[in-house]
Amino acid sequence: MAIWLRRSRSLAHYLKAEIGFWKVPNQRSFLNPCFFNPENSSSTTLTGENYGNPASFLGNSPTLFGSRRFESIKSGREELDLEYENSGHQNQAMDFPGGRISFTSEMKFISESPRERIPCYRVLDYDGLPIMHSSFVEVSKEEALKMFSSMVTLETMDTILYEAQRQGRISFYLTSIGEEAINIATAAALTPHDVVLPQYREPGVLLWRGFTLQEFSNQCFGNKADYGKGRQMPIHYGSNKHNYFTVSSTIATQIPQAVGAAYSLKMDKKDACVVTYFGDGGTSEGDFHAGLNFAAVMEAPVVYICRNNGWAISTPVSQQFRSDGVVVKGKAYGIQSIRVDGNDALAVYSATRAAREMAITEQKPILIEMLTYRVGHHSTSDDSTKYRPVDEIEHWKTARNPISRFRKWVDKNGWWSDKDESELRVNVRKQLLQAIQVAEKAEKPPISNLFTDVYESLPSNLCEQEELLRESIKRHPQDYPSDVPV
Amino acid sequence: MERDARVCVMGEDVGHYGGSYKVTKDLANKYGDLRVLDTPIAENSFTGMAIGAAMTGLRPIVEGMNMGFLLLAFNQISNNCGMLHYTSGGQFTIPVVIRGPGGVGRQLGAEHSQRLESYFQSIPGIQMVACSTPYNAKGLMKAAIRSENPVILFEHVLLYNLKERIPDEEYVLNLEEAEMVRPGEHITILTYSRMRYHVMQAAKTLVNKGYDPEVIDIRSLKPFDLHTIGNSVKKTHRVLIVEECMRTGGIGASLTAAINEYFHDYLDAPVVCLSSQDVPTPYAGTLEEWTVVQPTQIVTAVEQLCR
């Protein structure tokens, strides 16, 4: 009895709020076809409230009151929600497979978009000053300088190797320009035992772990010293000793593989987690959804890092998904998630550290959406000025540059100077150019590498195929490149 | 699983349900829910998961509830499973076993009657074997698990009920070896999986008619055991392939090409291949029966070849 009264009271209150606004001279809003029209694309409730999409309602309403009405109903609704929540607990709940659910007799659709987008966690402002009351993990001077110089090294490496491709010295390259903070700060927050499954725009993680400029160059030039033995295109780095799984071009396939790696760590009860990266585009792949779902169900210690850089080659995020970015998807799978300013190295570092802790101690996956911008083209096969404005790119390259932002913070602590900066850049450049020269001149992998490692040992068909190839080469030596050993 | 703690099983309903054909029955009770893992329904993803686990040191066995469902895992199998050992320069091995019931059953419908060996045979880096008896099932399974290569083990939906006395003790068969089922002189009949039984049934009739067929269960679908097959061809000079794959692009098609290439000089007649027609498997019982090679057809083919 009491419950019913309470409900009806709030209903009356609710109606009053509506009626109040309908006293507006333009009664047409009530009769407005848009909210009784089932064809209206936005979700409408029984009471005609166009909850999720005020714009379309406004479009149809000839008056300005459309938005105000929306506002009051919003707050009215909130109160109503609370009422229902409270009464719900007192009502009978029903048992279904999956658990106990309390019911409501009101048919209400959950809005497809929140009133407000999930805010992003940020520590440093654009001047490199920590925002007041921001909570973050402290970084020592040593750590900070290592992070900063790694970011600079990554940027330099990207710039020079990109140029090398342009000059025809390597066949392909893709840069991580604009995403240096994500690359380095996440890597810094991990331990060398954490297994990393990259997509392809995370060489910084490998750099942090000690992969040398020479090793990077060797892979790009596909020479004999390449750990991949010249079998993959440039930037497909992989190093088992650095716990960095070999890059596979396929998008998002690493996401379920990460669950498998975590499963392995879980079985061995290791004090380590798995970290896997993917872009905004990768979240559309089936593997993303199934992988996250698996991780949640299996309580796998995986930290999922989404580099939401706004673009999947030429597809902007508005054409990739309609949700509030990627962070909201975590909830759908029962995964704790956070949105971070990906160009704020300290925020990235803190969030990754915290996520790692949770993943390991609580044995569960965490999703981190890092908002950033892909300053470079998708790869050397792309010219992004064809589909996005040049001034947008410039803006993110300069005003929103993660390296200069972190530099400001480092400077303010008195840890770095212009002189240090120019010395570092000159050194890295010199080292890299040297490494490239060495890599370029180094011998290519021998032809036997075409057949080894397909299986553990050479099966008869491959032995035979190798023989045939060698015969061919002997017969036509002029067609065989002279710099590739037989 | 007893011998090596790294061996684990993952798939749909493999845990307490014991698997769609009860292959993993009671394993969850014995080894726990983590080692015998029930996965959500996402074949590409749990195959991917197995690959990730293998790269980190485990030896997972992936079960496709029906082999046909593994078509969803094609991307992971082809682009990652078969490739990563090679593209990583040998740094990462993928010792997974992918197995499950396949082939044409009894009125399971087209989607549950796929012969995946046709589709997967091209993928570099994987090995494929088909078991056909309780004896070779045990030996091949153990070999597959112990192999460092990714192996796809094809089981057949209609062969799970076979009963045979097999040794209790451990034995491991060679993944690349064919099995001599019945030595003979007149003709080499190459087959595998369920068709072995149709061939043997036909062989009985053939023997009564005075023929002496040599029956070889090829077992290894990739690579072919051309040594055993070659020796047989050199002896009999006539080859009949009996398979369940579709005519186009099946194991039979590849085997015919291989035999023609290597043993052309030893052949007295063209290689004949009996396969299923290039149709989706119908549901109706009679239609289904006639989409699979029958013993009478095998007898006729041998009689024609040996004329």
C-alpha cells in the first residue's frame, strides 16, 4: 500500500513537471509528431520523452522550450529512478539464470548515449603543471629522465626511419608520432616479466625494454641479424627475451591471444600480467569483443590498452562506433575501465601502474582507453592529408605534443635543460644513422631461411622444394640477387 | 595431461559436460576447471587464446565442438598459428593441437558435415592427421600433443563408438606415417578416416571376386607419406583414392597431383579418385548416404581400373 502511494506521488510530481511546460503558448509541442512517431530514430519512452537525442526533438519543435522541457524532465526522471530503485528493493526480485533481478513495471529503455561522456583522467596541464588535487604515482628523476629520453628517441627513430623509407632504403614503415607518451609511459609502468602483445604502433615498449636502435634497424632492413630472419615486413618486431610477442599484421588477433597468455601466467601463478594494445579501429573486430568477454569470464590478468587516436587509416571514430568511445565497452563485458589522456605521460603511467596492480592481485582484466591523436600517416602507404585537414594534424603535432608537455614538467623540476635536449637529439640521431648504415650493409638472410621454421624440422616436401629452388638459382644465376647468400 | 602439467584443453562444453562427443569426459573432475576450460562461444577467440597460451609455454588442445565451427577460427589458424613460428624467426613455438569431430555424420545437416581438411590443407606451418581406429587415435593424439608444430587432428563423428582392444601402456605413433591396413598386389587403395571402413567393406567383396587390393590408410594428410604410398604404387601400378572430401580441392585432389607427379612412370592407368560431390550435405537420409562414397562404388571402380 505504502509503496503504491509513493509511486503515485512521484508520478503526480512527474506529470506536474510535464504539464507545467505544456502551459507554453505553443501547444504544438505536445502534438508534435516527433515524439509520438514510432519512426523517430531516437529512443522515446512511453511518455514521449525523446531522451537520447534532444537535437532531433528540437529540430521538430518550433519553440525554444524543447530543450528546457527536456532539462526538467531529466531531473524529474532522476528522482523517479531513485524512487523506483528504492521500491524495487522492497519488491520481489526474480530469479533468472544469471542471478536475481528486481523488476520494474515501467517500460524504460536505457539511453544509447550518456548525458555526459566519461571524463578522462589527467595529471598534467598543457603547461606541464600538475593539476591541483590530481592523484598520481610519483616518478623519480631517474625514471622521468629515462621516460623523456625514450620518448625523444622514439620520435627520432620514427622520423629517420620514415625518411629512410621515403628514400627507398626500406620498403615500409609506420610511425607512432603523437603516441610517444602511451608507448613509453605504459612500458615504464610494467615490469620486464609482463608479457606484451602489441598491435603494431607500440615499438616504444620494446625500446623501453632495451631493444637497441641496431636491433630495430636490422628488422627494418631484414638482414641476417634480424631476429625475424627477414621474414616479416618492417616494424613487425618481436623478441621473446624481451617478452614482446612478434607483431602480426592482422588486427585485434592479439586480443584473445592475450587471454591465452594470461591463462598461462595464471596457471603458473606468476607475479606478472599481460598487456595488449590495439587501436580504436581494432575494437570493431570480433576478436575484441570475444577476447574481452573471455578475459572477464576467465578472470585473466590482462591490461587492455586501447590507443584511441581518432583514426583507422581514413576512418574517423565517428564512423567506427557510436558508443562513447571504447571505455564504456568495458562495462558491457564486466570489466573495470578508465579513460586517460593519452598525451599526458604521468597520467598514462599512473593508470597503467594501478591497472597492473589490480590485474595481478585481483586476477581480472582492466580496460584503459587512452585518448590521443595519430599525428603521422597510417603508414608510408598513406597520405592522411587526403582525408583530414592539415591544420588539425599540425595542431596535434605542436600544441598537443606529448613530448613537449612532459618536457615542461621535467624542466620545472629542474631535471633537464635545452643543452641536454640538443645533446640527446644529436646523439640519438648519430647512433641511429650509424645503425641504419650498418643494417643496410649487413648481409641478407640466406635462402635456407625461406624453408626453416615453417615446422620444427624440415619435412620432405619442403626439402624438395628447397632443392628445386637451389637448382633454379644455379641454372639462372643472373636472375638471382647477388647480395643474398645462397 | 597426467604426464605434462602444461597440457590443457579448451573449448565449448569440454569441462563438466565432457565435450559434445564425450572425448573430455571426467577430465575436468580430475584436472580441474582451469586445465579443462569451458570457453564462451567464439571459436576465433579461443583458438587465439590457445595460440597465446602456447607462445607463453603451455601445450593447449583446442576442441572444436564440430570441426565445421573451426571455420570461424580460420584467421587465427592461418595467419597466426601457422605463421608465427616462421615470422618470429623461430623465437616462438606454437605447439597447439586443434581437434574435433568432423566429416559427414547421420543427418547432421550441411553446416555440421564439413570436411575441413580440404580448406586447411594449404596453410603453411600446420600439420594435419586423421585418426580412424581407437589404436591410432591414441597414438596420434599423443604424438600431436608432443609435437612442437601446430597439429590439426581430424576425428570423425561416426567413429567415436568403435571398440577395440588397445595397449594400456604408452605408445606414440608417427605423425607423418601412413598405415598399411591390408597388403595386396593388384591395386593401391588410399583412404583415411571413415572411408577406411567403406574401403574394407568393399575389400571383402573384392577378395571374394578374386581381387587382391592393397589398402593404405594415409593418416597423415599434410604432409603425405609419399614413401609408403610410393612403394605401394611401384608394386601395384594402379591407384584408387577414396575420400570423403568434396571433389574440388580436396585431399584426393592434392594426392592425385602428388602421385601423378612423382610416380607417373609406375602407373598403368590414370589415378582414380572417388570423392563426395560438390554439394552441401543434404539432410535427407538417402540423399546424404549417396553423397558419400559407398562400398559398391568402390568395388565398381576397382573392377574398372583392374580391367
